[in-house]
Amino acid sequence: MPGYMLMELANMKPHKPMGIVPAENVIGILDFLRELEEEPFPFSRLSKWQVLGLEEVLFAAHPQEEIAVEIHTRLNKAASDLERRLLEVQVVFTGEIVRGADTTVRYRGSTLPVHLIFNHPPRREDSHGNSFYPMEFHLSSP
């Protein structure tokens, strides 16, 4: 299914034998954001990507939240191109995703504002009980 899938590394193979299969292409969040601005659009149709390091960027900027808003803006700007290419993007967190009034990630003792980027994606589980949070490329305002 095209779109973002937020997930914890602990719910993925090989960390969990019956875990979610990681996408074959791996890219860091800053490289991903930079690539989204390239012309022509650099990502192949139907490709699957694993984006790493978002919590590291949010942690470095903590407690300022402007970086999260900027990431939201850049992702939203590229939404039509991502959707048109039918990409699947796994946003992988090493910390724990916490779904509450605001969706956050617990990382290195901090609570990071993922809701400012992805708003409040619903929690889903696959047939093996692995949780993930799907989100369309067109992100609503937090």
C-alpha cells in the first residue's frame, strides 16, 4: 500500500523472527528530504524505502519543534510525486512509538513530537501482531 508506515525497529526482521520485512532501499531522513527536492524526481515507480534517523534529528533539535514542522512541510510538498510513483516508505524508529493525545516517540529519555509531522496515524497490526502506523503521503496539518 503506498504511503508512509511508521514502525519500531523492534517489530522488524531480523530483530523479530516473524517481524515486518524491511524495505530493500535504505536512506537517512536528511538524504530522503534532500532527494525529494531533486528534479527530475529521483525515486523509481513502485519502489520501497526504509527511512532511518528521524528520531535522531528530532532529538538533536529538542526541545525546539520547528524542525518537525519543517519536515512536515517538505514531506507534504512532495506528496503528489510520492503518490504518483506509488512508493512505500517505512519510517523506522529505534525508540518506542507512543499513541495518545499526541503521537510521540520515546527516545533517549526524551519525548519527541512525531505528531507535528504525521499528525495521529492509526495503529494497525499485521497477522503476527507487529504494530505499525500507516499514513497517506498527503499529511494533514497537526
